[in-house]
Amino acid sequence: MEVVFTDEVSFKDIMEWLSEFSKIPDLPSKIHLIYDLRNANLNLEMVKLIQVAKRTEEATLKFERVRSVFILEESKYNTYSQLFSSLDTQRSTTRKVFCDEDKAIEWLFLD
């Protein structure tokens, strides 16, 4: 599943997406998510990012496995990569930040 965020993206936008995502019926138990944020301006403080991570875990509890990639512009890569990697995830959830779409997709489907 690919999700593309563009323009200004707020904490509220992300929380609304997670709420809607958790209601989508008939998704497979093992899911691969691509979040394309290259054309988005994320307005998130570290405190809010932690809340997003917690809500993400709640929204994905029903899945056996969740692999997510976040594709960012190179200029934002280091900051968000460090933030995401410092947040705990469930055993069944893995996520990684990339600035190269091909590498992101390659990692996403490694099994």
C-alpha cells in the first residue's frame, strides 16, 4: 500500500490517516506500507512524533507483520531517520527511512 503526503502535513493529518487506516477492511495480515513524503512539509515536534508512533502501533495491532518505509528528500533524511530509529516498535513492526525509492522498495520486500 502506498500513501503519498503532499504540501503541509500536520500532526492532525497523520492522526486522521491512522484512524482511517485502522478501519480499512480486508487487508492482508502481512502488510507493506510505503509513505512517500518527498513533496510534504512535515510539521512535527519530537513529542508529537512519539504520539504518532504510539498511535501507529495501536492502528496496526491486528496485523501479523507490518513493514513500512518512509521516503524523504535527502535534505530531511538524517533528521527523520534518527528520530524514527530512536522510537520503539512492536515485535511485528519494522520501519526504515530512505531517500532513494528503489532502495526503499528493495528493503520493503526483503524476506
